[in-house]
Amino acid sequence: MKYLVGFIVLYILSLGATDTAYGADSKLDSLRTEVHIARDDTNKVLQLKSLSYKYLKVQLDTSYVLCKKSITLSKKLDYSFGYATSLNQMGLVFKYMAQFDSSLYYYKKSLILFDSLKIDSERASVLNRMANVYKRYGEYELSIESFTKSLKVYKELEDSVGISSVLNNIGILYNELGDYEKSLEYELQGLEIKKKLNSWSNIPIALMNIGNNYEGLHEYDKAILHYKEALDLIGEDGNKYDKSLLVHNIALINEATEDYRSAKQYYLIAIQLEKEINFKEMLVFSLQGLGNSLIKEGSFKDGEKYLLQSYDLAKEIKDVRKEHRLSRNLYEVYFNYGDYKNSIFYLREFVALEDSIYSFERKAQIVELEQKFETEKRKQQIAFLEKEQEIHQLELSKKEIENKQKSFQRNALVILVIMVVSLLIYYFIDSKKRKKLNRLLLKQNEKITDQRTEIANQNKDLLESNNTKDRLFQIIAHDLRSPLVSMESITQLVPYWIEEQDFESLSRLSKTLELSVNNVLSLIDNLLNWALNQQGKFPYKPENLKLKENIAETIDVYRPIAQMKNINLKLQITKNVMVFADRNMLFTVMRNLLNNAIKFTPEKGEIIVGVDSNQQYAKIWVADSGIGIPDNKKDEIFELANGRTKDTKGETGKGLGLFFCKEFVKLNNGDIYIESEKGKGTKITFTLPLFNIAEN
């Protein structure tokens, strides 16, 4: 009784879905009328193609007519994109009709046009659809190749919808190959992307595919859970196409758990839906499932009828994989029933189709061998007849019989040899094809692993960049605050010293104020340089520069500051060489090196700026008699945020200027290094390439 109640409830649900579908059909018909009366232009081409897609799961014949009109109008208007996308849609229509030869024909024409138009998103779509058709033929190598190309293009475009679609289709391919765990991995990735995109209309199919894999792993509870979740999402507005798939899968689980009565009920509903929408691909499986359920329940004749209908339909739509599956099903059923004649017939069909599944090329080779064999056999037969006639005239009947026997033995041996050679060729090519397929799958897995590693490295680089920015802001907060506090104190003292008319103190304050202002300007310049460098917008304009004039100009700027500390600032240059470098960057490097040398050299000290050269590079150094640098700090001196250092007046800094010195010297194809000893001064040397007339 409970089975009957379940059947009635499901039947009522299917009627509700039919009413809803009818409402959807009415809306589509209204849209169809609007498009029909619209003006013939490029927009109408796209509307016809879009409407054809919407009719796919409702009325296939109408979908075909609309797509045909779209193709005709696009050709009339010479609208290349509209023609290409309409051909792509026609390929999909024929695929739904299970006319795979025609489907592949239109897909290939569409792909050629999108290649010429250089529209990558549409190319990826066509490749994805072509891969599904190749899969129908059992051409798994071509299917995997097309899926891989499509996935690569979608990833380059960062198209999450396309990536999700291809991942689901690869999952279906692995499912059909029997690798359910691998299939589940791809399907779950696709589902996660769909949920992030809120693509609820596509989630039911993804849930159904996941349920199929759980069913293949015999985890029926999880499979049922996903099928029910999919049905809930489809609801009353769901189309018959998706519902027929889900109802069929529920019937499969009932059959697997030996609940044949419920299985028959669900199969009958699925068959009704599939016939209404002309869904022949799935109708094959539903007829097969109903036939097997009836046979397992004991109704052999009824079950045999549905199995034969399923087999005939598979041959009609030319789906080799389905023929292969059903021929095996039939020979096993007839064998168990004791009908060995029919069992042998379908066993032969199964073996022949086994070849087609893995290699149509191999089948062609076997046919070619058979044709050669038949030709050779006919030649031998003609020779035999001629010989027989000659023997008949010359020898007695006994000798004639002996010759016939020998000829028969020879022919039998030739046939045996050809059969053995054919089998050896079959097994060799089959083994080679399988190994190649495994290599392709392994290569695809390696590509995915490499892409994951690349993403992890990019995340690491971003984290390091953010940490660098945080450290830079800490440096600015400290180094900018100190001179500003000093300036604030000076401004408070100025009125007092004016009132006291202590001009000597005012003079000292003005020098201190000048130093503070220079420190603030130096820090702001470095910050601006860093920001431009990080954005890749720092202006790099190299030119031929005379070192002596440019360095002398920088020294003239800092000579008054050195005199304030009674520091002797000298320039030593052996020859005036010409370098190829950016003048602003050279000035920034020299300014930072001189500023640091003055800061860390005590009063009455000495700073020497020197220039020398070899055949390729000029060498510039700034040497001071300052406080020097400890050995454990030398390796870090050019790094950002390498630690606090104090100058001769006790002020602290972060070494931001030296960090930029290193960056700018590198940009100018040079190098920078340091020589220092604590208490004995520091010498910083950098190189720049000489100006080369031939190169520049």
C-alpha cells in the first residue's frame, strides 16, 4: 500500500510540474511572437538564438526552427558573430536530438569562425560542448583534449561560470570511466563555485551528478539525499528535462536495493517525461532499467520487450556506448534464461562494440585486413578452380580428392594465421591507447597541482608586500615625528630669544630648524619614491651623464650642512667619466649617502667622495670617519626596517634612505656594497654602467 501511495504522490507532483511547464511554455510562446514581429536586424538574430536555447528542454522541434531562422538571418545580414553563435546553438540542438554527427559538424564550423573572430569566451564554450559529443562516440582522448583546452581558456579569462561547467563535465567523464572518487572531486569543485556565484538554476544538475557518484560508490543514502535536495531546488517551476533525470536516478537506486516495485513506478514516470520532451538519450536507460526490474521480479517476457526497445533506440541514435552496454545486458539475460542462441548473438555484438568503444581506427584496420583477406581468398579460389580443371583432365579422381584436401588445409592455416595476427594487433593497439589515455590524465593532474602551487606563492607574495607596507608606516610614524617635535620646540623658543635679544641662540636655533626641515623633506622624498616604485610608475629615464659635474652639484648642496658640524667634505676624482643612468635617481642616491655620512660623522671629521672606473663600470664611493657599523648589522643595512641606529647627536633612524639607494642602483643596472668597522668609519660604494654609444 505504501508503494501505491508513493506512486500517486509522485504522479501528482509530475502533473503539477506539467502545469507549471505549460505556464512556462505560454511565456515562451509570447516571447516567440514578439521576436517574430521584430525588425530584421542583428539584435533579432541574438533574440532568436536565445529563444532557441530556452526551448531546448521544452520543445526541441521549436528550438530547431528558431535556430534555423537565426542562422538564415545572420547570413542575410552578413553578421559574423551572430552566424557563429547560431551555429554553436544548432550544434547543441542536434546534441539534444542525439544526432551527434550533425552536432559535431555545426560545432566545428562555429569554432572556425570564433577562432577567426578571436572571441576566446565563445571558443571555450564550443570546445566544452565538442568534448561532450566526442565522449558520446567513446573518443575519450579527443574529449579530454577538448575539455583541457576549454578549461585553460576559461582560467585565462577568470570566468568562474565557464570553469565550473568544464569541471562538472570532466567529472561526468570520470564517472562514465568508472572512477567515481575522481569524478566526485571535480563535481564538488564545480558545486562550490556555483554556490559562490549564487547560480541556483545550475545547482540541481550539479547535485544530481554528485548523487550519481555516490550511487556508483554504493553510498545510496548520500545519493538519495543529494537527489532530494536537487528536487527541492527545482520545485514546481522545474522543467521536465531535469525532473526526468532525477526520477530516473531514484528508480536506479530502488532497483539497486531490490525494491523492484518502486523502481518500476519511477521508471514509468521517467519514460513518460522523456517521451513528452523527446529525450531519447535518457529514454534508452529508462527502458533498460524498467526491463531489468521486470525480469528480476520474474516477468521475463515483459522485461525482454523493454530491453529490446532500449537496444533498438540506442542503434537508432547511433550511441555506441549505449549499444555496448545493452548488448552485454541482453547476452547476460538470455544466458541466464537458457536462450543460448540469442545470448551468443548479443555476445558477438558486445565484442564488436568493445572495439568501437576504444578505437575506431583499430576497427578500420581490422576491416581493411578482412578486405585484404577476402581479396586473397578469391584469388586463391580462382587459382584452385583452374588447378582443379587441369587435374581433372590429367589425373584420376583419387588424386583430385587428395589435392582438394591439401588445398583446404592450406586455406584453413592461412585463416588461422590471419586471425592470430589480427588479435595480436588488437591487443597491442589497445594497450598503447590505454597507456596514452593514462598519461594524458596524469598530465592534467600535474597541471592542476602546479596551478595550485602558483596561487599559494602569489598569496605568500601579497602577504609579504602587506607586511612591508606595515613596517614602512611604522618607520614614517617614528622618523617623521622626531623632527616635527624638534621644530615645535624651536618655534616655542624663538619668541623667548627674540624678547631676550639673544641673537646667537637664535642663530643656533635656525641651523637646528634647517636640519629638521631637511630631515622631513628627505623622508617625504623617500616615501614618494617608494610609492611610485611599488606602483611600477617610477619614471626611469636614463641618459649619458658626466659624473664629475653631477656629483659636484650634489656636494655643493650638502657642503653648508657639513660646515655646520666642522666636517671636511672633499671630492677625489681621477677622470671625468660618462655613465648611462637616470639623473634624478643618481641625485637621490648621492643625497642619501651624503646625508647619512654627515649624520653619523662627529664634528671635525672627514667625508671623501671618490670616483674611479674600469672598461665597463664607473665606481663611486662615499667614505666617512664616523662611528662605523657593527659586523652583525652589515648584512641588514640595505633592508627595510633593519633596526634603529643613532647618529652622533643621539637621533635615531630606520635606514630608509639606504633601502632606496639599493633599489635605484639596481634599476640603473649597478651594484652597491658596504665596508665598515665600528669606531673607524664607513665606506659605501656603488657602480653604474659607462655610456656605450653602440648600445645607446
